[in-house]
Amino acid sequence: MENRTTRYVEEREGAVVNQRPFKIQESFLNHCRKEKITVVIQLFDQTILEGLIIGFDQESLVVAARGVQQLIYKTSIVCIRPHAEIHILFGDTQRPRRRNVPRRTYPSASVVSVPLNYH
């Protein structure tokens, strides 16, 4: 026999299963794409790419740099650094800036196009 507690737990479990989990990576990439924030991408072979994120999926992302679009597999990426600070990840989009604190800047890197090897 079902009681209110069992029904509540089943409803809660169903809600958790049906909801899509929050993903930091997806939110970060989507924000950079929508806001056209220039990003610096470091690959495992120490190649540095600088450009705009055009699109992404579970396994790859497309970056436009110097008029050329490149498909990059996420497994080859070490890190992605945006040129602008991003405060959307944990609901603090309207976070006030601290006064008299210099803004963080990242050194610009040169863009390197990586030839594709089909061997």
C-alpha cells in the first residue's frame, strides 16, 4: 500500500531523473559562444589557439580564428581561458565589481593553426 511518503519520494526521484543536470562546461562554453568572448585554448601538444567559439557538442568544439574554422576534439584540450571574466556559473551574474582592484588580464597568445595529419 502506498503512503504519502512513498509517493513523495517516487515523485522526487522522477523529478531528478527527468531534469537535466547542471553542467559547468556546457554553461561556460555556451556563454562564451553567445557573448562572442574571445578565448585562448591550450592543447595537449602545447599549441595555443585564440578565437571565438562557434559551436560545440559532447565531444568537440568549433573555433573561428583569423577567418578559419577548426574542429577541435575536447579530449585534446588542456584548458580554455576567456578574455573576459565570467560570473554566470553560480548565479552571480549581477555580482558587483570590487572597487580599486585592478582587473585581471591574461597575456595574449599568438594563434597557431595546426595541420591535420591523416597518418
